[in-house]
Amino acid sequence: MTTSVLLLLLSLSATVALAVPQQQELQLQDTVLLDDVVQEAAEEWYHGRHRRTGVAYPLSLPGSLLGVDATVARFRAGSLRRYGVRRFGEFSVPTGLAVRGRAAAHLIAVRVNLGNLSSVYDEYAVGAGYRLASPVLGLMFYGLARRNGTAALEIDLTGAFIRVNFSVAIPALQPGAAVLCMAVGLNSSVTVTDVEDGTNTCHASDQGHFALVVGGAGDGGGGSAGGGEADIGEVSKWKLALFGAALGAGGTVLLGMVAVAVVSIQRRKSEMAEMERRAYEEESLRVSMVGHVRAPSAAGSRTTPDELESEYCATL
């Protein structure tokens, strides 16, 4: 029994201890790290094997970005400028898009849906006085170089906008919710604009990350089905980590105390059983014959009334 209890306590302690590093790992998922991981995955995809130009492929991401959906495609810079892209996930790129930077004849376009990691952009929404009402979508362009990997490109749009359609990416918004578009540029600049009339479509003049936002500073209503995630994101992550560490330490101490108590009880029971056994052996009675019957008999001093009375009086 004691061994099984100790094994159970050790397994619980290990589970609690592992919960804190997981919380710390989530804290590392900031916007810059997300972009770097996605860029490295796109570069590995491009150099893996020959890819068809203009065809979108699912992008495999590491386990640390579980829940993030990404798509990647290779384009000719000239064709992208002349024809654009009618549909690239939730995005459509107009004609006339020109790129600047270290680009060869081809470039990589990456589209991401951050899903449950969209909360890393909560600070941008809250800083502008709003709350996230949709997953965060991203569109980035990278130039290709055979020896030096990929590099982010600058794009120019003349007289047109990139369209971001959130109709598929979000659940139905609450009636009357004042929805706006939030764009976060690669330089961390935040721009809030109106949505296209009658739709959940945003217009963007540059690459970056985009989301629908609702409400204003101090607004307690008018949220969406995704508003709960924003409320959770407002809690400081270091407080969650501190709480997890304190909970783990407290649980470990409590489990240790229980283990010590169980061991002490078992030891005390063993000592009592040993004392009873010894007392029984030392006080064993002699066996005498009474007629034809063998019966236990005690010494005379144990049954003599005078002795008993003397012992009783001595105790008074």
C-alpha cells in the first residue's frame, strides 16, 4: 500500500512540474518569433523539391505552432504584377503589385491563419482601444536567394487594395456589433479602418497581419463569439506563470506531507503489533493437569487476594 501511494504521489508531482515549463513556452510565442518560424518553414518548403509556380500548397509548421494554418505559393514577380492573384486563402491580390528588395525572378507568398495563437496580437488591439473579434490572418512576401535564404520584401500597390475576406474564418458576429478592420504592419504600426459595406471584408494597402475588432475603450458589450479569447489575453502572462509555479510548489509540498504521514502511520502500526506479540509471549501461562484435563494455570502471586489488595492500596 505504501509503495503504490508513493508512486502515485511522484507521478502527480511530475505532472505539476511539467505544467510550468509549458506555460513558459507559450509566453515565448510573440509576433516576431511567429514570423521567423513561418519564414524558415517557407524557405525549407521551397528548397525541399521542385514546386509548381502559382499553385498554393499547405505549409508544414513545427509543433510549437500547433493550431496555425498556413499556405505557401511561388509566383513570378512579373506575372504577379500583371495578373495578381484572384484567390489565395482569404486574400485576393490586385494587379499592379510591385516588389522591392532582394528578389529574383520568383518570390514566395505566405498566408497564415493564427487560430488559437491569435491572442499574441491582443496587445495591438487593446492598445488601439478595441478587442479582437476574429482570428488573425497574415500575408507576407519573401524574396528568394539560392545561397542566403529568404528575405522580406517591400511591396507597392498603386490604385488598388489587397482584399481580406473574413467570412469563412470567423463565426457569426452578434447583431449590432460595430466591426472594424485592424491591420498590423511588419513594422508593428497599427491601422484601424472600416469594413467593406455589407461584408466582413477589409482593404489593405500593405502586407502584414489583419483582424476584425469590435468595441472601443471601456466597452463592455457588443463583442463577438471570439471576444472571450481577448478577455483572457488581457491577463498578464507573467501572472499566469507565477500562479502556475506557486501551485506546483504548493502541490509538491502537500504531496510530500501526505507521503510522510502515510509512512509514519504504517510504522506505528508495525511497532504496536510487535509490542503486542512480545507481551503475549512473556505472559504465557503454564499448563497443569486438573483431573484428566490439561488447563492453563497462573502463578499464585497473580491470583492471591492479599497480593491484589496490596497492589490496589498501593495505587491509591
